[in-house]
Amino acid sequence: MKYSLPKLDYAYNALEPYIDEKTMVIHHTKHHQAYIDKLNAVLANNPEIADEPVEHLLANLDTLQISDADKTTIRNHGGGFLNHNLFWKVMGPQKAVDEQLVADIEKKFGSLSEFKQEFENSAVSLFGSGWVYLVRDNHNNLQIISLPNQDSPYMKGLSPVFGIDVWEHAYYLKYQNRRAEYVANWWHVLKLLP
Ligand code: MN
């Protein structure tokens, strides 16, 4: 399997003013493309695993019969590939609210605003580069998790619902050091919640 950069279903400037066009162009065509290129290279060197879904490779990294260096490459770049695939999909210029998700969040976290506060706190306090995810475990329970670098929820047997990229490349051109402002504004472009 050779992966390619997924097309966005909105324009690079569609998330303005919350995420600027230049950030979107660089993030999609340079950063995401780089994860894909390195993932493809490691899969080309390991044809026996190349047709396995990347989610499956990440969930079973420890048992793969490949070198430790190649495991690290799959962790970083397979993770980066999937993390960004989902990131583009859950965002958009128009809301497409998932009412069942809203109900599940209210049940688990008390209210949407309490959930958002907890999610924002995780995103602001994550040290360095990484992601904060809302995930479901294998009992369908929701939880918020922080992951370093390009680690994927699939590595922990969890299914991602949505996640925010808090690498500086996701926000620095517009927000510089003001990560909290980026995170607070991100709710405007997350389609799934009001
Ligand atoms: Mn990114």
C-alpha cells in the first residue's frame, strides 16, 4: 500500500479567521506530506507488513517483526499520517453537529462547557508537541487523553473521535506563543460540536 495526501473538502482559507490560509497550506502540503512520504518509505522496506492497515500496525507495534528503527518510524509517521487525516476531516467551515456525541459528552462530562474546559486545559498544559484527543475505549466510554509527538490513540487500543494538533506548526504563524487562544478558537472550526 502506498499512501497519498488526502484532499481537503474545503479551501485552505475556509477556516479563516481561526486557522489562517498559510498555516493550512504548509500544514497540509508540507507537514502531512512528509509523514506520508516517510511512512511509504518504511513500508516499501518492509513489504510483509505493507498491506496491513496503519491502525493495525500502530496497535501492534511491539509484535511486528521489523527493526526497532522502523517501528519508531511507523510510530511517528504512521501516527502523523492518521492523526492529520482525522484532523482535516473533523474540521470545516460549516457545523455538522453529531447529536449522539453531544449527548454522550453531556452524560460523561456533565455539560458541553465542562467538557470543553477540561479538553482545553489538557491542550494548554501538554508540554512540547503532541495531540489531545477525545477517544472511545472498547466499551464505548469517552475519555480525554494527551499524547506526545505523533503518538496515536490506536497505540493504546483507543478509537479517536477527534483531536487537536498542538504542535507549534499548527498555530504558530497566527498565534505565536498563544496556544490557549488557538485552542479556544478551535471550537469554531470543529464541525462535530456546537
Ligand atoms: Mn500537524
